[in-house]
Amino acid sequence: MLRSPLYVHGSKNRDNLCLTLSRTLFQFSAAMGKKKPSKNNLSTNQNAVTVPLSPLTLDKSGCVAISVMVKPGARENAITGVSEEGVGIQIAAPPQDGEANAELVQFLAKLLQVRKSDVSLDRGSKSRQKRVLVRDIDLQKATDLISSAAKNAS
């Protein structure tokens, strides 16, 4: 019978070997993760282009994709803020039977001055974090309209 070099007779010895191997792999991976940055790879690169993170992006199909954090059950529909994570929107409809989603689509269509059929919910139909796609609008125009609505709300 051929045995591999890691074969250990008995379950207790095998468990000790597994524990030793896992500790060794953990120590090795921890040591590999603590590399010091080299002088050539510093983050102070003069030619680096910084792109501000925005909740509004362009989709593959050319639609404007908006990351939205919805707060249903509010008194009125309004934008509560804009951050890197998403556009905060409070919706007056309750989160039942898709009422808040329908109200969100209607609110964004009115805000972005597009038809309601140009606004669709892409992800998050049952979540407070959603992704909305908007057709027939420029990214810059959508950003400006949402930013001005956020400033007016505060």
C-alpha cells in the first residue's frame, strides 16, 4: 500500500497534523498580508486620476443607474441626502404590496423630468437599498437635478 508523505496513522495524530498545518497556513497568510509598500508603489503618484464616487453611474445599456436608500412611510416624498453609498429618498407610501416602489418610480420620474415608463426598478424590490435605471436622460443632468433637490430639501 502506497502512502502519501502526509499520511499519519491514528485519528489523534491526524487531527494534530491538521491543526499544525492550519496554524502554519494561517501564519504564512498573515505574514504575506503584512508587506511593506515599496518606494515605487507609493500612493502619492502625481499622475493618478481621482474619480469621485457617486451613486449615479452609467449602465452598460447607456441608462443612468441610481443607487437608492429608501425610507418608506414618511410624511412626504423628498430626497434626504446624497452620499457615496446612495441617494437617500423618503417615500410617503407604506412598504406593502409594492406601493413604495411604485411611488419611488413616480417620484423619480417627476424629479428627473422623464416619463414614468423611462424609470424602472433594477434591483432591491423587497429591500430598502435599491438600484433604479433611468432611460433618456444625461448623467450630468440627472446628477444636477438630484443635487439641487437635495440642497432644497435641507
